[in-house]
Amino acid sequence: MDDQSMLDRRIDGHQEAYAHTPDDAGRWQPLTEHLENVAALSSEFCSAFEAADIGYWLGLWHDLGKFSPAFQTYLRACAERPNERHRGPDHKAAGTKLAVEHLGPMALTIQGHHGGLHTQTDLRSWLAELAQQPEIEVALANARHDLHSLEPDSQIALPEWMRRDPLAAELFIRLLYSALVDADSLDTERHWRPDKALQRGNPMGLDELWFRFERNQADLMRAQDGDQTSQTVRAVRNAIYHDCLRAAELPPGLFRLNVPTGGGKTRSAMAFALRHALGHGQRRIIMAVPFITITEQTAGEYRTIFEYPDDEAPAVLEHHSAAGQDERDDDDAHANAAWRRLAAENWDAPIVVTTTVQLFESLFSNMRSRGRKIHRLAGSVLILDEAQALPIKLLDPMLDGLRELCAHYGTTVVLSTATQPTFEALPIFASLPAHDIVPNAKDAFDRLRRVRYDWQIDEDQDWDTIARSVAEHPQALAVLNTKRDALALLDALDDDVALHLSTSLCGAHRHAVIKTVRARLKTGEPCRLISTQVIEAGVDIDFPIVYRALGPLDAIIQAAGRCNREGRLEYGRIIIFKPVDGGLPPGSYTTATGITQSLYNAGSLDPDDPAAARQYFRLLFGAVRSTDVHRIQTFRKTFNYPEVADRFRMIGTSESVVITTYGSEREQQEVRQNIEQLRSGSPNPRALLRRLQPYLISLSSYHAERYRQDGFITPIMPGVGEWHGRYDQVRGIVAENDGILMY
């Protein structure tokens, strides 16, 4: 009897149901097989946070509606007429009904396992509307016939901490949802695309990564004997490294890594993470950084350490909007490219380097594709690099999420920065004890005093005065608070070889500028760079003198980290100036600048003393209007997942992007070809936009509309347009704030 006849007979006799239509080999996937596979996978994922039983039952129930004859008829129609569009009957209500009876609001995970998490009100009304349909009871009856056990014999145990706190329960449901949809996706993929399933996973364990790290560290120590880095810098970096190894023995929880710029925190943080994870059975290391420039730099450094040319699969997943743009998304011939694409879906990698935007917007998303990976945070080491860059207006939900991960999910969180914020001063974070990885951070800061601060803010200076001062130095960096100010100083400098860096440049151009800067600094050529804040946090460059417009103290300290970074001079110099026509981004940035001015006026400001940063952040957190300006915590308490997702935005939604043609003739030709594919209605626009990411520039909706009316922008799709005219005209696009966060 052929497969179709078997299907007809089993539907009519409801002896066996199917989850999916035939794969390329003609095999139908039995529904019991799919449910049991998903239950086992979901249970495995949820075991990372002691919810294996809950994960099992959610996985077993998620597709119970497919036991209905109506759904099986729908599957048959899909198989018989694959080129037609078919709308199937509901297949979620039957399992949701059981989940409501046994698990209450956790039933949201089954209701939303395709369309996203909704609200409890939506759940109740939706279920009440479907409850009268006989298909639900028929499906449940057939499920009881086919499954060994459909319901638990006793009440499912729930964590006590989740019962007491609605915010804790809200996050718990998020991780259950993540585990369920990842398990469902993986088993479905095994049926439809077994070739893709075989490309997943990574055989390289953390023990092998530690072996490679130790070998690379030994090579580095030998190589340092002949480089130009000062002995003091090498000694401090070595001391911090061993502090990290000692702290790794402490139990999982919250850690602070307070290291001066140039202290080697990228490498030392990984040393801590690997030793800590190996010692406490944790599964992966996730590094989240605020800016794409640092993400790419960090991932590159880790690839140098961990990945060898002959590896079948890489160890480091770099996941953000610009990652993988040089790899064809439909080319599975390149094993590493295929692995990175697949691992990005669910962070199934031993080391993940991502952005804080990708991390937190996924954590608070209600959608399947974004939420699928967050269960991987459980039982991991999460390093937040440049933690001071977390947006103040969203601190309450972000810190609450981190606190919960530490307290109940076996996650170790490391706050890594030279300007350690006093998050413990905020009520949401006050109850979580933190360990300082470097016990005497002040000693490290004192030994790495490599710059002198020259405060010239008692009188405002015009752009011509500042430009003349910058021009006196063959190599100098000037950092401004806004794009408008950076362009004003660049014009006043009137230097044909001066370089500019801001998000008025596309990503490919910013890469080229940073590469040129490093080359000029290395060879001693003239190099004057006028930049916005995009250069400050973590970009590995080393100028002898830095000019910094008066701004937040943490930004000034970060700018100083680009000065005499390797300690080759006795002291570098950072000049803090106050431009007469200078602007400031609104909100907490302006507040923070005022606090910096007040601390300077008080006569006790020493940026190289960690106590100064602590005092600054305490004053800042006390002065801001709210650390939850969108009332996200209120909506989290009522399990309003769509509203939380809509309100939690680290990047403003009122932005558009334009595609520019920058680079060589070959690059420009490829950009134009991709634009034409977008314009002609490509079936995979997201893949094209990933390839075009290095050539995109973000604009406010106001400016985008203005330039569209002037004929400079031609719309291609919602929120995306093509820039016409010379590329250098784009620098005239002015925004008050340098929006350098990327997803």
C-alpha cells in the first residue's frame, strides 16, 4: 500500500495522525513522533533552569490540535496540491486547553508558538471562542488513543520563587517559550531539511577552547618580550589576568570586572568565563557589547585565539545586523557560513559575540524568531562589555532580567568596564550581591595612569580656536558630542588629509577610516581624526593627544582610553574643552554632562580614580527622571507581552535607512545589483539587506522625508530607500544624536 493510501486509511480511522507532509524522500512525519521529539528536546532545554517537567508537557501538548480530522484533511490537501495556498484550521487550542488546566498562564507558550506571545486576556477570549468547536475534543480523544500518556499523574511542580513574584513568572514564561519554539523548530527542520540539521551543533567543547586559550596566552607572553608595550602595562595586564583566574573559582552570580582602558579586559574576561564555566558546568560564553565596531573587533580577537584554519566548524558566533554580509545566504557549500547562519537562529555555539541591542530586544520580544535563542542564556556566562553604555531609560527591565538570570537560571553575569556604574544604587538591583573580580582596582588604575587631564572648560572656545589647537599636532583625535559639532570642527580644520568618523558614514566607510587611522599611527604619518562618540568605547587605537568636548564623565574616560593606550609615552594628554556653539544630545546625556561639570567645579575630580566614576553614577542615577520611562515593568507584571515588546526599544523606531554606493567600482556595482533585486521584489529581502548592511546609513524619519522630497532618496520598501547623488553629500545629513547602537 502506498503512502497516500495509508494516509487516507489512517485519517478515516484516526489510527495515526501526521505532523508534517512528506519530505523530499516521501516520508510523512507521524504526529506522535514529532510531539515526543519536541517534548524531549524542550525538556532538555528547560533542565538548564530546573523546569524539565514543564518543558516536557508543553512540548507534548503544543500540536495536539493536529490530531483533528480537519487538520489531517488540510495536510492531505497540501500534499496533493503543493503549489496552491492553503489555510489550515487551528491546531493550538487543544494543547492550550490542557496547559491552562495544568499550568495556568504558561499556556501562553502554546497559544503563541507560531504567532508570538499574547496577553492573558487574549488567551481567555481566544480559548472561549474556540471552546465550542467539537474539533478540540475530537483531537484530545484521538491524542489519548495514540499517546502513551497525555496528562501528568500529579500536579506539576512549579518553582516557589515564580509563584511569589509576577515579574519572575513573566521571565520564566519567556524562557519556557524560547525552549519550546526552539525544540519545535529543530525537530521540524530534521524532517524537512535533514541536511541543515546535520550542520548544526559544534563538537568543540569548552575544555578544548581552554586548551587553545592557554596555548595562545603562552605565545602572547613570549611575543610581548619584544614589543613596544611598556613593562608597566604588561605587568598590570598580567596581574588582572591572574585575578580573573582566581575569581573564576567563586560560585555563579554577579561579577564586576573593573579594569582601566588598555588593561586587557577582553582577553582576561574570556579567561574568567572559560575557567568559571568549566568549573561550574556552564554551557557557553556570551559576550554582549554596545557597538558594532567593538563586536567585530572582539569577535576577530577571539577567532584569532580559538579558530584554526583546518577546523570543520568555527567556535565563535558573531551575531548582529552586519555579521556575515560577505557570505551568500543561499550558499550551503561553505560549511562555516552555513554554521554561522544556523547558530545565529538559536545561539547554539560555545562562544557568542553579539550586541546589547540584540541581547535585550530578544529577551523582551514576544516573537518566535527573536525569542527562540534566549533559553541559551540559562547556564551560561554572560559578559556585558562597556556596561555603562546601557540606556538609563531602560535600566529597570534590563537589570531586573539580569538579576533573575543570576538568581534562578544558573547564569553568571559579568559587568565589564573601565567606568563601573553603581547599579546597586538602584532598587531593582540592590538585593543582588556582586563580586569584584579585581580586588584592588584602584591599584591597577594608579599604575596605568598614562594620560594627563587638561581641563579647559572655564571659558567657551569657538571652532576656529579649537581647530588651530588640533592642527598643531601631527597626530590627534578630537571627539565631539554630536554629528553637527564634528562636522563644524572638521570644516574649521580645513585639512585635506584629516579623517572623519561618525554614523553619517556607512559601516564600510567607517571600517576603512579605522584601518587608515591604525596604519598612519603605526607608520608615524600625520593623522588627525575628528569623530563622534562612535570611536570611544573599546576601539583599539592609540593617539598621543586627544581632544574631548565636555560631556559625561564616563565618555571622557573612554576617550582617554584612546590616548597612550600602550604606554609608549610617559604620559599622553587629553584636553577637555567647551565649544561655544556645541550641542548635546537631550535627556540623560545632558544631565550627565552637567554632573561632570559640577564635579569639576567642586575641585575633586580625578577620572583615574574608580571612586570618581562611582560618585558620578550615584549622582546620575539620583538625578534622572526614571529608569523605566516607558513603564515596561508595569506591563510585565500583567503578562502583556505585545506591549512590552512594543515599548522596549533600544533604537528609536522613527528611523529610516538609506542605501549608499560607497567603495570600489566592484563594491558599488554589487550594491546596485542588490538594490535592483530589492526593487524587483526579491523573495528574501532580509538576506539582501544583510549583504547591504555595510552600505546603510540611518536617518530620522523627518530627515528621510525631507531628502525624499528633495529627490535625494527613492523609496524601495518601507523604511528603506536608495540615496542618489555623490556619497560625500551624505555627510551633510545631520542629527543631534549619534545613534551608534546597532542590533
